[in-house]
Amino acid sequence: MIAETQTPTEWSQEAIAHCVSSVVRSRRAVRAFKPQPLRREIVEEILKDAAAAPSGANIQPWRVYVVSGGVKDELTEALVAASRAGTAPAPTHFPEPLPDVFRARLLDFGGRYYGSLGIDRGDTEARTRQTERNYSFFGAPVGLIFSIDRRLRPHSWIDLGLFAQNVMIAAKARGIDTCPQVAFAPFHAQIAAHLQMPPEEITAFGMSMGYGDFEAPVNQASMPRERMHDFARLLGFPA
Ligand SMILES: Cc1cc2nc3c(=O)[nH]c(=O)nc-3n(C[C@H](O)[C@H](O)[C@H](O)COP(=O)(O)O)c2cc1C
């Protein structure tokens, strides 16, 4: 069980809000890291914070495997080999056809991401090489694989997402960067074998974690958000 904590009373509510907003808003998907290692104790602190996430009926369905050093390198090797052999099932995380509104954003994302690396839309070889970098956790010292019991329903996957968001925010609050990665999901067979997952578990996604290299061109891309009034409807408030 995690210890109960309280908001530090010596801080004003305003200072707390400012801190939380600045951490949440400064988090971004980082895809190039400094070689600087991450201490195990810091990773453990981040995971303890993450476990404060809510979950339906408090079932806490999250599982996470945290890899570094030789274990991470061997996993990377297996995934790169599987990717090159073309043995993994095709990714299915987006429906086909993707509704127009989302396809437009996906294309915008691709332009910004590959544009930051000078990779042309039609250069499939360079795109494939960049996709492959997912499996080496973009050079981060620590990689995480998030899994969940496959018997659970989509509702419980929400809990896993909330847990993962806490990981990213708890990391960012300590000056540590992350990239969530669905790219691992099609490689469940290789990952499960390497990490000796029990058969009821399924790989949901992975995550890179380390100190971001903000000189790297790939980390120059910034991803815009829709305006608040375009995704939220506020009803019943006085004018
Ligand atoms: C569930 C999920 C899966 C993602 N999968 C990948 C991935 O496989 N590879 C990758 O480079 N980025 C991945 N991302 C990062 C997104 O591309 C990124 O969050 C998005 O473009 C917004 O950019 P920002 O996080 O920098 O604000 C993923 C993000 C989420 C939330």
C-alpha cells in the first residue's frame, strides 16, 4: 500500500496550481535522450506516484515492466529483428478508414514529426528506420512496457492510461522526459517471451524514459492542440 499524502499546507493553492499546470503543459513526447542514466530510486518514486491513479472500483489493473541495461538491449534486439522479419501483425490501433477529422490531425502530426527530421512524406525507407527507433526506446536509458489482464474490458484500459499519464507527469516534475509508444503493441509475442509475462497479460504500450536531448532536431517538433472551445461544451453556467 502507498502512504497517504496530503497537499503541503505551506504552499498556497495558487502556487500548487501554477506548478501542476507548468509540469502538465511542459510535458511532451521526447524522442531523443541524453546517455545520462536514471537512478533506480527515482524510477521507483515515479512509479509510487503513478499508483495514486484512480481506477474503476479500485481494481488497479496496471502492470509495468521497467527495463534498463542489458535487459533493455536484448529486448530491443529481439524487436528490431522481428520488425525486419515482418513477422509482427500489422498495427490495428486506428480504425480504417479513420474519420476525416482525425485523419487530418494524423497527417499534420506526420508532417511535423518527419519534417523535423527532414524526412520526405514519400521516403518510406527513412520512415521505417525512424519507426524502428521506437524499439530502442529512442536511446533512453529506461524503457517501460505497460500491460493489462486481457480478460478486462476497455473500461479498465482507461485506468491503465491514467496510470501511464501519472508516470509521465511524475517524471516531468523531476526533470525527466518520456514518450508513450503504442508501437510496442504488435510485438506482444516477443515482449511476453522476453519478460516472461503470465499468459493472461497483454502488452498495451511502451514508454521511453530519460533526460531529453533538446538539441536533437526530432525534439524541436511541437504538436499543437485544438482550442478548448472546440472540444468542450460548458453548459448551465451563468453568462
Ligand atoms: C497512447 C499513445 C501512443 C503513442 N504511440 C507513439 C508511438 O508509438 N511512437 C511515437 O513516437 N509516439 C507515440 N505517441 C506520442 C504521440 O505522438 C504524442 O503524444 C502526440 O503527437 C502529441 O505530442 P506531445 O505528446 O509532444 O504533446 C503516443 C502517444 C500516446 C498517448
